[in-house]
Amino acid sequence: MLRLGEKWMRLVCFSLLCLWLCLPRESFARRASKVPRCPATCSCTKDSAFCVDTKTIPKSFPPGIISLFIENNDIQSLSKHTFRGLKSLTHLSLSNNNLQHLPRDLFKHLDILTDLDLRGNSFRCDCKIKWLVDWMEKTNTSVPAIYCASPFEFQGRRIHDLTPRDFNCISADFAVYETFPFHSVSVESYEYSEDQFVVFAQPDSGFCTLYVWDHVEMVFRTSHNITSRSAVYCKPVVINNTLYMVVAQLFGGSHIYKWEEDPQRFIKIQDIDTSRVRKPNFVETFKLDEEWYFVVADSSKAGSTSIYRWNSNGFYSHQSLHPWHRDTHVEFLDVGGKPHLILSSASQTPVVYQWNRSQKQFVFHSQITEVADVQMVKHFWVRRALYLCLTRFIGDSKILRWEGQRFVEIQTLPSRGSMAVYPFSVGLRQYLILGSDFSFSRVYLWDDLTQRFQPFQELNMRAPRGFNLVSVDDKDFLLSASFKGNTLAYQHLVVDLSAK
Ligand SMILES: *[C@@H]1O[C@H](CO)[C@@H](O)[C@H](O)[C@H]1NC(C)=O
Ligand SMILES: *[C@@H]1O[C@H](CO)[C@@H](O)[C@H](O)[C@H]1NC(C)=O
Ligand SMILES: *[C@@H]1O[C@H](CO)[C@@H](O)[C@H](O)[C@H]1NC(C)=O
Ligand SMILES: *[C@@H]1O[C@H](CO)[C@@H](O)[C@H](O)[C@H]1NC(C)=O
């Protein structure tokens, strides 16, 4: 609160200022000519400047002025340095201009500013104005009421009545962090010996290529290559502190390798039966009733999607699921303690298998009807609700929600040439990336209000075949295996839209 005396002084000052404003123009010009550094478009006295009919703010003002009136102009934007050096400014008016935003910290060094008039502008109350709301909450400068002109939900609101909490300004950006100079068709990640690894299947050069996160250089660096003539999938699994790698190949059979510490190398420990697995397309691992399994989706006509179980010194063939269906993908999920597999197939709609504990087998449960040509099915949870995303090469991709008895379609995502989909979350943000062979791949962000995905960002990757999220050293990376371009690691960067 100002003391009465101060208020009185201010009244006098204002009156003098008005008197000054009402003086005939020539006297301005005469007086202004005596004051150095008065901008050409303004009139100045020893301690005031008054600018009219200008589209832009002059570059400099006499440094000692205490009052600046830049009213009734058509000013649409200001530089954040506009008032730099005007330390003695006490009165500032920017009223009746065309301002939508003010640059952050515009009034920062105006330490003794007592009156600020911003009336008669068309403020857009979005993240760019959050700082002003914050500043107005704390400042002792008196600011007559101003209102939001847009966006719609804030129209007519008094800016004084807003709080910084009214703005949700945290967003994100996926930015390329590291480029791996090869094509790949699968990407997986695992932790081993307290290190973070990623492994790519590289059919061109004939490797399963392992990279390890370098905590010093802050990059993934090459760590090992497993020679594999036609790798389609390299799937790591750590069992009992031992690392195994299932290497699925298009030709020459599929194999299991084991990592040996001394000397450091992979040795082949097992071949996978080629009468069952003929044309593997995908490998998944899972733990069920304390035992480790892996399952290979087989996309040949005569092969079968087959399940293998770990048995203390090797993997044993456990079960073959329906033959003749040219499966492209298998998803393992646990719904309320009941393990399930969802098989995507080129010849029928996705099929759900359920684990029968007494038989120790997966038995046919149901088909997810209405959606054919599904390339891949992935599941995710949002606040205890189970969702599936189905990606299709021909036709739109779908989001389904489990409604207790069956899956119900809740959203269609336009997609063409999509071979890979991947739901993932970073912090509280649930994302979905939908790959595309014909255009940009799209990242979607889950919107809690509408319970739907909203388009978030387009990423330029060529023919993506798989994705994986890796979090290390407080960084989150989305890796993408690209069949026709470089393999990429995108960093998930948190962006504060109000910070600009
Ligand atoms: C506002 O005035 C009070 C009382 O004089 C003072 O304690 C406070 O630091 C001032 N706030 C700012 C942001 O200058
Ligand atoms: C793996 O192979 C690639 C391509 O030949 C090579 O550049 C890289 O150095 C190899 N990595 C290791 C650890 O040998
Ligand atoms: C884990 O490895 C140890 C040492 O190789 C072995 O003695 C033990 O039987 C293994 N446990 C299982 C469950 O395979
Ligand atoms: C599991 O299989 C057994 C034996 O075939 C059968 O009796 C039982 O009903 C099955 N359980 C479920 C949950 O399907």
C-alpha cells in the first residue's frame, strides 16, 4: 500500500504529465530538439517521451526518463530489450496497441515501475503469457484491469484472475539424438551387468549388432556383432544372470546364443527346429509361473508359431500353435493373472490364446473380429483400462478397449503402409507411434479428457519395422529400426512452452 503522501505526489506528477501532453505540438518539437537521443517518431522532455503514429517501438530512449507513453499505435510485437536501461521509469503505457503477447521478462529491470497501462490490447492468453500472469501476481506495480481476447476458452477473462496453474505449458519434442549408419528390421533393449544395451537385426550386413550406452560420451557405442546371414529378429533374454540371444533368420535356420564372460564372446548353444520355424518374423519372451519362455511368430504357410521353454540348460520346444496361418506377430499380455497371447496373421483376424494352468498349454480363446490384415497387435494400460492397438498395412489402424467381455473399437487412426506400432509412456505421458512406409510416421499423445489419441508429432523415418523405448541417465530415447534408412535414436525432450 502506498502512503497518502506518495499517492498525492503521483497525482501531481500525472497532472503535470497531462498538462505536458496538452501543450501545443510546436513546443514539443522545440523542447525535444534540446534533448539528445529522443527517437524521431516521439516527442520528449527531460523526463518523458511520448510516441504516436508509429508501427514499431523506437530503438532507444533518453536513459533518464521516468515516463513513457506509447499509446494508440499499431504495435503488434515488442523486443524483450525494448526498455533496457530505462532504470528510472516509473510510468509506462502501452495501451491501445495491437499487442497479443509480451516477451518474457520485458519489465525485468524496471525496478521502480509503479504504473503500467496495458489496456486496449488483444492479449492471447496462452503459454506465452504465463510469465505475465506470474509477474502480475507478485509485482507491486499497479496494472489496471486487462482482459483476454483469445483463445476461446479464456475470452473475456480478467488476466488478474488467472493463475499460472491455468496454463498447461509442458510439452515435449522427439529430436534425433544419434544416427546409426545401417538399415535394421528389429530393435530390442536389455540391461546386463549394470549396463544398458540395445540390439538391432541388420539383414544387409548380416549381423545382430549390439550397442552399449556409454555413460561418459553419452552415446550408444558399438559393443558386439553376432554374425547372422539374414537376421530378421535378435531377441535378448537374461535368465539367472546369463544373457541369451535368440537370433531368428530368414534362411539357414534360427539359433540361440549364450554370452560368455571369459573370453567375452557369444557362443551358439542351440539350433531351433526348422520343421516348425521356417520363416520367422518376430520373437517375444515372457515369464510365466516362474518359468521363462520365448515364442517365434512364423510367417510361412507350412510353419507354426512355436513356444519354447527354458529348462536349466537349454530351451525345449513346448507347444506349436495353429499352423498354416502365416503369423506376423505375437503379443504376450497378462489380464488379471490370466496370461494370453494375441497372434496377428496374414490370413485371418487376430486370434487370442489363453493359458490353461492345468494343461500348461495355451488354448484357443477367441478371435478379435471385424479387423482383417492386421500386421501387429500391441497392448497398453491407461489407468487400469486395457487397450490394444492394431496396425494394418492396408486400411486404417485401430485402438480397442477391453470392456470386460470383449474388445470394443474406440478410435481409428489413418494409416497407410504401416508395419509397426508401439505404445510407450514417458512419465505420465502415454504415447503411440504408428510407422508408415509411404509417408511420415506419426507420434500420438493420449488425451485423458477425450480418452483418445491426438496427433502429436510427425517423424521422418524410412520404412520403420520396430521401436523401443530406452531410459538411461535421466534421458528417454525412442529407437526406431528402419528398413530403408538409417536406424535412429530420438530423444524425448521436455519443453516448457512458457519459457520462450
Ligand atoms: C513489494 O513491496 C513490499 C513492501 O514494500 C516488499 O517487501 C516487496 O519486496 C515488494 N515486492 C517486489 C516484487 O518488489
Ligand atoms: C560391428 O560391425 C560393424 C560393421 O562392420 C563395425 O563397424 C563395428 O566396429 C563392429 N563392432 C564391433 C564391436 O566389432
Ligand atoms: C542359475 O545358475 C547357477 C550357476 O550357474 C545354477 O547353479 C543354478 O541351477 C541356476 N538356476 C536356474 C534356476 O537355472
Ligand atoms: C484347462 O484344461 C482342463 C483340462 O483339459 C479343463 O478341464 C479346464 O476346464 C481348462 N481350464 C480352463 C480355464 O479353460
